[in-house]
Amino acid sequence: MAAFLARYAQEFDIIVEQAEDEIAAINMALGAWYAGARGMEDTPGIDVIIKPGTKGESVHIPVILTLEGLKDVVYNTSDIGEGADVLIVAGCGIHNPGEKKAQHDGYTTLLCAKVHDCVM
């Protein structure tokens, strides 16, 4: 993935850097954030980025599990731009055809340009 992104970095207006280890990756992400850029380290889940000033839109994030014995964990991030007014709906449905437990745990981080921009 990093090689693909690096190939198209100029087109996507991003910087791709390979970190030496997890601590270096976290430091780079924090440094980018402190400088006002979006910095991220990838985890299972999705990143929803809402541009500043976006109004009247909605994002729906469905999860459907249909296998027994499956434990799914995701870490979603929603980056809400300043002055945005959107609805984000996340839902999970589990249809377990067997006897083994199926489970989905979703964790969401809201990044808000201003605190009053994010209402839960």
C-alpha cells in the first residue's frame, strides 16, 4: 500500500513516509497533527473525512456479520471539518447461523475542528 501511495503522492497531495517502528510512526502522526496536517497510522477500520463547510450530507457505515466464530474489531476515525453539518450513522447486524459466538466491536474517534462542531 505504501508503495502505491508513494507513486501517486503528488496526484493525491500527500506525503508517504515509511517509519522505522511503531514509536516513530506515532511520533510522525503526532508531529503532523501538531503542524495542522492530517497524520495517521493505519488500523483496521475506516477513515471518514468531512470537508470544512459540508452541509446536509450523511454517511452510513453498516456492518453485517454472517459467520459464526467471528470476532471483528475496527477503529474508525471521523475527521469533521470546521462548520460541517453532517449525520454519521453506524450500525451493526449479526446473523449467526451457528452455535459459536460472533462479535463486532467498533470504536470511533471523532476529530473536530472545533468542539461545538461535534455533537453526539
